Amino acid sequence: MHASRNLAFAGLLLGMAMAQLDGLIVTAALPSIGADLHARTGLVAVTAAGLLTVTVATPLHGRLGDLHGRRTSFAVSVLVFAAASAWCAAAPDVGSLIAARTLQGLGGSGLIVTAMSALGELFERDELLRRQGWQTAVFAAATLGGPPLGGLLAAGPGWRWIFLVNLPLCVPTLLLGWRGLPAKSRGTREKFDVPGSALLAVAGSAVVALGTFEGLARSPLWTPLLVVAAVGAGFSFVRRQRRAASPLISPKVFADAVLKRAVVVNGLAGAALYGTFTYVALVASLGAGAAGTGLLLVAMTAGQLTLSASFAALARRHPEMTAWGRFGCLLGVVGLAAIAVAAALNGAPWLLVPGLFATGAAFAVCTSAYTVLGQTRADRALLGVTLGSLTFARQAGGLAGAAVFGWLALATTGGLAAPGLTAVFAGAAAVMAVAWLTSPVVTSSEAVSSPS
């Protein structure tokens, strides 16, 4: 059984690595893609298309895994990701590439959510924390190696190879996952909630469109229509989840006060941390050129990697995940406030660097702590739904935050110069403070142990 778990762990790590590399490696190759496909417009949609399906499909994959087992869910995700990668590599024009990227995001979302859910089924909390170092190594390799690898492949054999390299990696990923992951162990007659999925897709697509496409976000026609669509579909989705016999996101998840608060905090932290990533480089560029901006942004990556690497060791000594979550939120408040002040001072490096480091560290701590909390506290029958809800809240929060903070800058200062960026990060710090005040508090280690 131990060998089987190790095989599964290796396959899950490979799947997570491919999914995490996907966005980073493509971004670096966008100029080459645009030149080769003669695409002056639509390049943003190449990344936005994958982001759309990753966000919307996250809770769907969690529920599918609960119903049909992690082995089946993971295998289907690998096959979809492989087919989409081959389609991307063969795309004759930018429209075809956007469609292929949409499908690839669907597979990539399944790789991540299924991996997190499966790890929660395979290992107890202490073992999860011990293996956190391997997950950190995968994250570090994707973060540091993705952009350079994308640039090298685009400049060498061509941008199509950034998708072709996925195909040989999908083979061992599929074999290891199929051999190591357990088959579905419980019988069920529950059905997948198709109407709920459709409502979630409408709501999520509207939010993603507002947070991704500038023309839609500022259109006097489309902006109110998309807001109405998002709110209306979201309200209908919540009503259906309360009444459906087999809901996509079970209300039982939110019956646990700690998990309910964790989902809310993930959404708020996603808005404050994910939602400001777009604006970080703009603050760094206030006081530095292109090369200097890149060096300054290393501080954020260093914060992420340092806290990710330290978390596994420190959390075994201090296993209270809710305390770690509150610490991550507090780091986010400090880091975002420092960046806001640095923006007001035209990007002062002496304040910007520690702010970026703290913000990167906050992202690492919040993500790790609330993922482990979900893995160890959730009911086993609802593990995929719980992890999918946490991940979806973080991603959807980031997309909404990017749009709202952009509107805030335009409404208060009329642009994204120093005053506008100060407003963005001051607003994000305030949101992070609300997340800190909202974050759950548990004082006993038994309160975060796996349920029987």
C-alpha cells in the first residue's frame, strides 16, 4: 500500500507541475505566437481562455472526483490536457489556439483539484506536512523555470514545442496515477448537477470576462449586462445548491463553521493577493527600468519560496492551521500596505522590496495553510467539493479583485499612475485586513484532525 501511495504521489506531482507550468510558459511565448500567427489582437485571450475554464471548472472537478473516484477523475484530466496540448501545438490560427487553450484549462484545473483532493485521501496531516517540501519544489521549479523555458523554446525550436513537451510527460503521469490512486470505494446513485454547473459557468464566465477584457470591463453596455448575469446566475446557483438532491457544492461543507470561514477568507485573500498581481510590476516600474523591475519582482518570488519551504518544517511543530492562516493574512496586510506607501513614494525600493517579500510570503502561507486545513478537516465524502470550493473562492476572488481594484484606480485618480496604484494597494490591504478579522480561530489540535 505504501508503494502504491508513492506511485500516486509521483503521478500527482507530475500533473500539478504540468498544470502550474502551463500559464507561465505560455505567457513568455506570446510575442512569438503573435508574430507567427500574424495576430495583432486576441493574444490576451490565449491566456484568458485557459484562466476562464480553470476558474469555472474547479468546483466541477471536485464534485466529479467525489462521485466517480480520484483515479477516474485524474485519468480523464490527463487525457483532456494531452489532447488539448496536441491541439494547441497544431493550431493554424489564433482562434483555434484560443479554443484549444479553453480545453487545456479544463484539463489543467482537473489535475490541480484532483491532486489536492487525492492527497487528502491518501495521507494523514503529519504525512501531508512532511511531503509539503516536494510540492514546494514543484512550485519553485514552475515559478522560476517556466518563463525562461517558454522563452528558450519559442526562440529555439518554436513556440509549438511549449505544448508538445506536455505529451511525453502525460504518459508517465497517467500510468503512475492509474497504478497508484485508489479506485472509487463507495457506491452511490447520486447524479452530477448539470443545471448547477451551467449556472456556475455563466456566473464565472461573466466575472472572468469583467476581470480580463478591458473593453468589456469599461463598456457602458456590456459591463452592466455582465454584472447582472454574474449576480443573477450566482444567486440562482446558490438557491439550487440548497435545494438540489446532489448539489455541486454541498451545503454540508458550510455547516462546518471553520470551513465556511476558510472559504470566505480564501475569497478575500484571493482578491487582495491574486487581484493585485497585475499591478505589482507597475509599482516596481515607477522607480526602475525594465531590468530593475524584474529584479524587484524577485523579492515576491523569494517570499513565496522562503515561506513555502519553511512551512512544512515549522507546521509539524506548530500544527494549528487556523493560526497559520491568520498569520498569512497579517503578512498580507503588512506587505500590501507597504507597497501602497511605496507607490505613493514613486516606487521607493527600500520599502517596496520588503513589501513584495511579505506579500509573496502571505500568498504561500495562506495557500498552504487553508489547503491542509481543507484536506484534514473535510468529510471524506465531500473532500473534492471542499477543496474545489476553497480553490474556486481564491481564483474567483482574484479575478473579481483585479477588476474592482482597476475600477477603484480609475474612479479615484483617473489612471494607473502613482496615485492610482496607491489606491489599488491601499484597498487591497483593507480587504486583507477584513480577511484577517474573518479568519477562523481554533484552539485545539483535535479541532483540525481528520473526521472519522
